Amino acid sequence: MVRGEFQEQRLAHREEAEKFYRELAARGGKLRVGMEASGQARWFERLLGELKVELRIGPTQTQAVQSGSPAIDAGNPSGCTDGSGNLLKTDQRGAPRPDKEDTGGCDMGAYERQTD
């Protein structure tokens, strides 16, 4: 099995996403896209289906932050935000972010350690 490069691409607009995925599909080869949820993006699911792109929807694995990690409380002191600048109230698992004892900010990454 030959594996291609992995990259994250944030696409802000529908037209931008359609152009990006149509260009990738035109190159040939197998494409795989993973999403945690799709709710508001049914058009995106239809586009990927049309282009025969493998789509996986569901939760992704996280790596727990270990005691003493430099990631603990190393996030933005004003609160962690998503790519659009929206304040995140939970981590990727749904645990509160920041946790109740945080004074220095949320933890860096997708996982918020609940006892520092």
C-alpha cells in the first residue's frame, strides 16, 4: 500500500471547497476525508459522494495530556478558540474547557486535562 501526504486544509466557503476537491479528484488516486460531524454540511457529503471520495464521519481519537506536560494551561489565557475565533466551551471529547481549576488558560490541543 502506498500512502500519500497528510495535510489539513481549512476551506472557508463552499465554492472554495468545491474547487479544491474537484482539483484533487482530477489528479486521480484514492482520496479519504475524515470529519467529526457534518450536520450543516450535507452539500459537502453530496460533493464528496459525487467525486467518489471516501468519507468517514465520527469521533476521532485523542491523546490524553499527561501530568506535568507543558501543554497544561498553556493555551490562550482568554480561552481556547476554533479556527474561526469562536470560544471553545468543551474539548474534543466534550469535557469542560477550561476545567474548573484552570487559572492560566486552557490546555493546548484537543484534550483538556480535568485535574492539573
